Amino acid sequence: GESVGLHLPTLSVQEGDNSIINCAYSNSASDYFIWYKQESGKGPQFIIDIRSNMDKRQGQRVTVLLNKTVKHLSLQIAATQPGDSAVYFCAENNRAAGNKLTFGGGTRVLVKP
Amino acid sequence: GAVVSQHPSRVICKSGTSVKIECRSLDFQATTMFWYRQFPKKSLMLMATSNEGSKATYEQGVEKDKFLINHASLTLSTLTVTSAHPEDSSFYICSASMGAGLVGKETQYFGPGTRLLVL
């Protein structure tokens, strides 16, 4: 079936460096993607989203890139901080299926001091 | 903006009892709310979708008589785990959307989750 997946389960990054989290999706009809951050014991927190008519979107210290040709999504975190340590999920929104989200498996980001 | 709350945050109950979890959108009206279950170190698994004023739509493999969902208003949805058993122990998370299917309104905002432990 259709799925959204992540390449790296764990990413260790030095404080101050940039982080890049990758995600592949398989449903070429998907038109809306979201990145969520989940800290231990908490619910997912919305970080940034992007629609399929864009290939880049920037927020505060975060950038999402969308490559529809290869069905690839990435989240870049600039100047990673200890507070960025969490699990990051990409999610694909399927409007045709009732606005359901399909989540990737998650990538844990560990920020080293 | 777009704050979603859940209550309780943590609950311990005896096997065979029922537990109700509330999900509220605090600063927006949610036409659609979703209930997820998450096992340790795993991704979120959608259990059901509920639209205000109508019956919930359950995902395949989720027992509707076991997990009762009510979405009585645009700001409140409840999940009741009936006759809970130890295997129902999990982290339950709700999300709310302002308008499923509407461009610009479909983003899901998540609650903080409820940790259920059934003894």
C-alpha cells in the first residue's frame, strides 16, 4: 500500500551544526506534507508544512524541501540546539481519503553538547 | 493558536473497567478529530476519524464496540475504552482539524496524549 518512510532511524548531531532528516513517500497523488516533532511522553508538535505546488518552505530555523520527481521530503534544522532532541515524523496528508495522515516511522535526533 | 488538550494525561485502571479520555480544541472549532494509538518507540497508528455530529469511521482492525468515540460538539471528542484489558495499555493521542478536505484547514494539531495503564 501507499506509505511514507524515513531513511535514518537515529541522527546524532553536534550542537550548533545543521541537521537534515529525510523522508520518502510513495503516493504521487499526495499534495500536502507535514513535519512533526515529538518529545518523550508528549504529543506530536507541528513544525512546518508544505504543499505540492512548492519545493521549499522556510520557518524559524527550519526548512522543508520537497522533490516531487523522486518523491522525497527533507527537514533541515539550522544551528541545532539541545531542545531539538526529539523524534521527528514526516506525514503525508491524503485529502481524498478523508484527510488522513500517513506517518513515517520517525527519526530520533540526538544533539550532543 | 491551535491548541488541543487531553484529559486525563495519565490513568491507571483495573482490568474490566471502562476509561474515558477527553480531547478538546481550545481555541478553534474542530470539524474533524482523530484518535491515534502509539506503542513505545513506534509511529502513530490511526484508530478512527470522527466528524462532529456523525458516527466515527474506524480503521481496519479497530473494534468499534471496544473503542467508543463520540464527537458531540465542535470542540470536544471522547474516546471510551470499554472493558479495558492489559493489552489496551498504550499512549492514546488525539488530533483536531479545522476542516478536513478544505485546503488550508486540514492541518492536524495534536493533543499531549493520555498514558493508559490497565492492571
